[in-house]
Amino acid sequence: MTMPALLRYASLAAALSAPLLCAAQEYEDWTVQCDNVNHCEAVGYGPDRETARWLAVQLVRDAGPGTAVRARIVLAEDGPAKPVDLTLTLDRHPPATFRANQPLPRAAAQVLLDRMIDGREGQASDGQQQWPLPLAGMKAALLRMDVLQGRIGTPGALVRRGSRAESSVPPAPAMPVLRAVQPAKRINDRVIEAALLAEIGPPQEEWIDRHDLYRLSNGRLLFLFESSRGPTASFYEAWLANGRPPYRPRRLELPTNGLPADVLVNADFDGQVLASYSGRTLADCGHATRWLWTGEKFELLAMSHADHCRGMLDLIDHRKWVGRKVP
């Protein structure tokens, strides 16, 4: 592909990046994810093995000209992640030591990138255990990141650098601004709760005696109730109702940016922000979603959803959406 064609492709990809923000792309060992402000994250996972620890390499870059790549070597294990010194050997390069589970200094991140991007064989070791470095698909993944951020042919590109002015890189799209309103008040009223449950109509034998009722800023009611419970999670339904009889509750439809949200998991509401969290088992990579009550509806405030994590719970964000709450 010629350079003019690459530039046209990069510009088109940047213009079309918004509809793709929820689509994580896989390239062998690597996954690339960008959000609504074109903040991109590339993660390379080591192989699935029956070991006490798992390795990944995480690269994060904000949109816009001149932004730095933030790098981190993730070493996951049962329990909290700890800083660990790892020695990396890659092809014929001299060994280099990096601190895992902490952001790498900019110079160290650049060394890591330069060695890995065309690397053929490498490993990391803490002196007791060794892990193969995730090299397969890395170059394609970083090229994808360059394309989505409009960097092809610029000095700051990760893969296909050129002489195109760095200032030509598109700026980050504007972050949505959501205005909060007066916090909702929690209500303890068993009569209203019973009336709402009667209208919603779940079989009484399936009820779990955990209900939360709030009066929102516009006078309407938000009713959260636990509909079922598993070994590691509680599942909730959220309903909006009139502030007085007839209540006429209706299932709350929450914006999810295209992802399914039939139920809320481990739901929480602080009077302004409704949250759903999951990801406490090795079979579930997890998600974290927050919606802000803006006076008439709940609007998407933040979403992270790891499509792939290989057991690295709470260590890889895969941010899909971000907004700014004011005031």
C-alpha cells in the first residue's frame, strides 16, 4: 500500500472510530480496545498455563498529537498484585530488568516497545519462574492502534513512522459532559415496596428480601431489588415508577453502548450514580458500568468491559466509555 493510500486509510479510520469503540479486536496474543475519546489500550497475554502467576503486557495511549505510550508488565496471581522485578531476554538484546505491576518510566517503555515489536522469541523471569513474552500479533495490534488514532506516517507512529507532521494527528474527541442533579433520597416504605412488587409480579417464592427504594429529583421512584443470587454475585432489576399511585413501574432501560444489560450485577446506587460490577471468578473477565441520573434519565458515565483477560481480574481495564460528571 502506498503512503498516500495509507494516509487516506488512516484519516478514514479516525473518522469512523466512534462506531468501533466497543469492538475489541484480537490479533493472536494481543487485543486492542479504544473508547469514545479514542483512548486506546493494547494488551498482549502470555499463554494459559497451570501456574501460580500469569503474564501480560499492557500499552495505553491517549488520542492526539505527541502523546506518550504508557506501558506496564502485568504479573497476576491469587491475591493482590505486587511489584516484582522481572528480567526480560529477547532475541540477541542484552537482558533488561523491569518492575512489574507498576507504570514503566517513559524511556523504559520505549526500550520495551522497540525490542518487542519485531521480536521473535523472548521470555520474562523473576528468578524462579519463566514466562514466554506475548509477541505473536503485537505488530498488527499496534498498527491497528496507529490507524484508529490517525498516526500512520507520523514520527509518533508505533509501527509505520514517516515525515507527516505530528500536528496532523486528530485530537481526542470531546468527552461527554453529564450534569448531576440533587441526590435521590432513600425511602424505607414497605407498603410502597409491596405495591411495586405486586405490579411487577415476580413469583413470591423467588423473592430475595433485599429491596432499595429511592425518590429521584423529579419525584419519580427508583426501585432496585435483588432478583437472584449466585456464589459470587447478586443480580438486580431496576424499575422506574410514578411517585404516587398508580405506580405503573416499568423496567429501567439503561444505555450500554451496544452491550447486553438484562440485569445489573452487584448493583449499587449512591443517590446519583447507579453502578453494576462483575468479574469475581476466573470464568468471567468482568465489567464495570456506571450511569448518572441527570434529572429525567440515567446516562452512561463510564464503562469498562474486558472481553478477554485470561484470569487477570481487575488488572486490565479495557475502557469502552468515559464521561465527565459536573458539578
